[in-house]
Amino acid sequence: MEQYLALARLEDVRDARLICLLANANRDPKKRPRPYRVEDFLMLELPCRDMPIEDMLLVITAINDICGGTVNINDG
């Protein structure tokens, strides 16, 4: 089990490095003068399946803001 967790952590770091590279390549220095760091994209803990919908929305909104996305709400 420990080997699996160590491998998963290495994969998380690898993915975070790639995401950081892409985010900095597309970053607007006027909107965000400070470059992203790898730590900005590391998951410190796995999300809980029982996460309240309000907390999940906050996480999704934060990721959306970091990536410069827009919000499209479909009522209906």
C-alpha cells in the first residue's frame, strides 16, 4: 500500500509540473504578475466523496478562476 501511495504522489507531482507549465505559458502577466508554482496545483489530500455540494462548488470555481474559464449556467 505504501508503494502505491508513493507512486500516486509521484504521478501527482508530475501532473502538477505539467499543469504549472501550461498555466504559466498561458498566464496574462498583467492579470497575474506572480507566476504559478507547482505547489499551486498539488492535491494535498484526496477529495472526500461526501464533500458538501457548496464546498465542491468552491473548489470548481477556484480551478475555473485559475484557468481563466467562464461560468455558463443552464437553468433548465
